[in-house]
Amino acid sequence: MSTKKLRIVPIGGLGEVGKNMMVYEYDENILLIDAGMMFPESDMPGIDYIIPDFDYVIERKDMVRGVVFTHGHQDHVGAVSHLVREISAPLYATPLTRGLIEVNLSESGLLNKTTINTFHAGDKFNVGPFEVEAFHVCHSIPDTVGLGITSPEGLIVHATDYKFDPTPVDGWPTDFAKLAEFSGRGVLALLADSTNADQPGWTPSEKVLDAALDTIFQNALGRIIIASFASLVSRMQQVAEAADRHGRKIAFVGYSMIQNSKMARQLGYLNIPSDILVDVNEALNMRPRDVVLMATGSQGEPYSIMGRLSRGTNRHFDLLKDDTIVLSSHTIPGNEENVYQTINRLFQRGANVVYSPLSHVHVSGHAKQDEMKLMLNLAKPKYLIPVHGELRHLKQHAILAEESGFPIENVAVVENGQVLEFENGKMSFGERIPGGYVFVDGTRVGDIGPSVVREREALAKDGVVAISLVLNQKGRLRAEPEIVSRGFVYRHGDKDIIDEAKQKVVALVEHAEGDIHQQVTKSTRSFLYSKTKKRPVVLVNISWV
């Protein structure tokens, strides 16, 4: 009897929305699925984005036989450049996903550092001891695939982001027949999307957006500016078709939006008549009612086009009277504050803002409860592993399975780092590996840890007080202390807090023994809190002369 086991190691995407990455490991071989990023939350100042902590993969990089990508959204491909810097294994992607990956790698100067293999839905290929079968699933981006992964321990169905759209924009529904075929062979485990596990019913078709866009185009008096993800090619197509129906020209704004739309047109995934597609500079010189602009910033990202427009800091163009802004995307959990602040600022600057749920300007690309039950009944797995979602989503997915008659003891609700092992058809829990967030701050990757983020949050919340002391060799003051504050209140009632603090420091230093730095820091913190109930960061610098 073989002692080899199939190990499934979730690196990202379980217990959170974003930075999806999954390891399938057998013997000395690793198949890696996806390498995504996620947006920072509002309490992570200065962080551009977050990638998975894939030290587990780096430590075993010689075992990695290939990386397969399910689709081109940033939460599945956004960390590819960071991964390519660390491992040399070949990448596998469908044509559109490959195009988006190439744009990403080109921006990072890494396109020639790796090999990318193209596959299509319906293809079958081997990655080490794993046989991978790709099957088409509907999502909010074309060329999305789920994966049937045949391992020495059995068949695993990796159902990525999906929904069962009966009338998809590209006319290509989810491959029900393949799922039924997998079921006939016997599915050891199903890993399935849980993002909408708390939403009853069935996700509406992308087609409902057409009517909503027609209403917006009919009522708009000036320019229409639509914000969406730069990878949302199907939304680009729908907006272009609406522009054509209503006699407007369309222009893409922003580097990523322009590059992705150009690539999608070249590959045939985006069909826009050349007579309605114009350069942004031409569009800005046209009558406002004759143009629609498509830009990034639907998540309220500060440095996106929409984020800068909301603050009046966009250099290329500004808002005009009668502009209509459409936020055509789902708000990522944890990002609500940024989005609503952007909406409020846009309203303050005079724009007419249209967003969900005020209008059907976005339809989720993820299955809701009835579709999730159908997926379970189609695949008929022995084990269910809910993936892609916060813990509340994973738990609800398990509850749905139990309500459908699935044995709850065969459901594994796990978070990132919890290893699952399969041997002789049985699942067990392995060790828990360390892992978490890797913060990307400008060009720095992983240099910023949670402690630095907490310090930034404290600085943003209560400010900083800097104390400069000049002492002689006996530890006595040679000059009056200098105290400077930033972002901290100067006065409390009729008293100047900084002057009071200075007097406290003088008295303390004159009678201090031992570690003056620690005593001044601790005493000042306590004094400032007693006066203001605030905890500014206190920095003490001592010069000995």
C-alpha cells in the first residue's frame, strides 16, 4: 500500500476575498492554481495591494511543475509577477487570461523570464503526475475555466469563480455536461466558490445590464464615465454596444484599461467597430453628449482615475457639468468605506452618480445559493471544500451542503494554511503552515509588516509628538526641550498642552535616574492621554554633549 498522499494546501483565498492561490502536492510534485492579489482594507494606510505569503511554495520551488490560471481577474493573476520572480515553472492559461498575464509581466519587465503555455476549455494536459482537464464556466470575464484534476489519489474538481448564466454575453454557457461526466467517474473532492453563499436564489444574467445601460444613455445630458475593473472585458463589450446604439463614441482611459482593451481586441474577445472607438484626447474635445469614457476606479482606489476625479486631482481632465458617473462593479468586502467616500465626493463635485443597488449596473459573476446547490448535485463529490470567501461565506456554504443532504462530516471548512491530506480515498487534516498577508508598498514587497501598518494607523489617528533633548554627560539639560507635534491637538481648554508637556519633561529629566529615554517616552504618553484621551506616537531623541 502506497504511503504517498495528495496534499491540498490553501495559500490564499480561504477566509478572505482575494489573493487566491492553491497548492496541489503529491510526492515531490506541486501543481499551483492561480496567483492573485487583493485590495488593502481601510486600516492599511500606504499599502498598494496585498499578495499571498507563498514561502511554502518558494521553499519547494524545485517541486513546482506548473502554474495553471483559471481566469484573468486580478484576484487570480495579480501576483503573477511576484511569483515569476521566485519560481521558474511554466505557466498555463487560456488565450485571454494569457493576454492579461502578458500585460502584467510586460509592465514588470518579466515577460521573457517565463514560459506561458496556452490551453482552451476542453483541453487535457499533464502537469507532473496531475492530469488537468479544463472546462468552461460562466463568470464576469470571458475564457474562465474550472479544472478537473486527476491525481494518483482520485479526481478533484476545482470549480473556480463561476455562475450558471443561461444567457451569457459571449453566448458560451457553463459546461454542465463535463460536470456530469466527472460525476460519472467519481469525484473525490469538490473545491467550489463560496463568495455569494449568503445570498439566496440565482445570480441574474449579464444580459440585464443592457436595459440598465440603455436607460442611463437615454437620460444622460453630458458625458458618461463608466468605472469598472480593467480586466472586465465583457463589460467593455456591453458599454461599447450601448454607445453604438445611442450614437456615442467610446474611449478607454488609463494605462491598464487601454492596454487590456487593445489586447482583447487583438485576440478577438472585444469587438468594437473602429468608427466608434476614439482616442481619449479626441474624446475630450468632442461634445460631451457624444462620448462615453471607460476608466478604472470602481473600488474607490485613491490613485485611480475615479479616485482622482472625486478629489479634483486628475491631471488629464476634470469633471464637467452634467457628467454621469457609473460605478459598474461589485464592492469588494472590506472596501465599502473607500467606495462610498468616492461616491460622496463625486456628488459633492456636482456629478450624477449611478451605482448598484440604485440601478442594475453590475451583476455578480459568482453563483448564489441555488446555483451552489446545483453544482454540488452535478459533481456529486465525496468531499466538499468551500473556497473563495470570508469565513462566514465558507461556513454558509457548508450549511447549504448539509441542507441539500450532503454529509456534514465530509465538508472541510478551513482557512489559509490548513493542509488537507487524501490517502486511500479518505480526507484528514494535516499540519497548519504559517502564512498571511504580504504587503506591497511601492517597490517594497514584504518589507512592511503588520507592526508598521499599526504604526501608520496610529499616526493617522492620533498624530505624532517628537521630543528633542540636549543633555550633558551627567544627564542634565543643556537647553530647553524642543517639542513638535503633527496631527495632534495643541490646546486643551485654555491650556497649551505642548507647554505643559515641556514643563513635565524638564522636571522629569532633572530628577531622572536610569533610562531617561524610556522614562520620558512613557511619562509623556501617560500625560498626553490623561489630558486628551488620545495616544499619539511619542518619539524621543537625545543628544549628549
